[in-house]
Amino acid sequence: QVQLVESGGGLVQAGGSLRLSCAASGRTFSNYNMAWFRQAPGKERECVAIIRWSAGTTEYADSVKGRFTVSRDNAKNTVYLQMNSLKPEDTAVYYCNGKRVLTLGLGVLWPWGQGTQVTVSS
């Protein structure tokens, strides 16, 4: 079983930046595609970014394209989400998880972590 621990969230003004981290333990992290998801109050969880198991290939939701960058360090079992030009509509709890398929769907491999809250003020 894989344990996921997200961190790096916080309160930031619109236009600011944050870098989220997700540390995974319990499996060979480097074998899996990894994705970032978010869930805003009253909304469904959505996948916003995904990175291939060997890095290099990434995909982003239209809502974050050009502003967010996903990366990974397989040696550290960690995936990152650099978020720039943040908007109030980016406010949500952010989660990471593994994905079998390299798409922006919601199918995930492991139990969810606790997530990290990102709040963007206008």
C-alpha cells in the first residue's frame, strides 16, 4: 500500500506562486504515472496535471495550462506542482495520486492522502 503526504499549500495573493510537494512511500514510486488533483468546496474533484512515470511527458487541464508545472524526483519519491500566476479560482484542496493511464481522468491507484489547502485571495 502506498502512503501519500502532500505539503506546501498556504494562503497567497492572486498572482502569487506556490510549490506543492507529494511524498510517496510503500511502493516503487518510479514505476507509476503521478497526477495532481484538486477539489474546491462544493465541486467535484478534478485532475489538473499528470506526469509520466519516467518524467518528460506531462499533460494539464486547460484551466491551469501555462501556469502550473508538474515535475518529479524519482530518487526522492516525490512529485511537485509549481503553481504560478495563481487565481482565486485555484482555491482548493490539492491531492496527488498514482494513475495507471496517462490521462486527466479520475481513476487512481491508491487511497487519498490528507491533501494540502491552497487559498488564493483576490
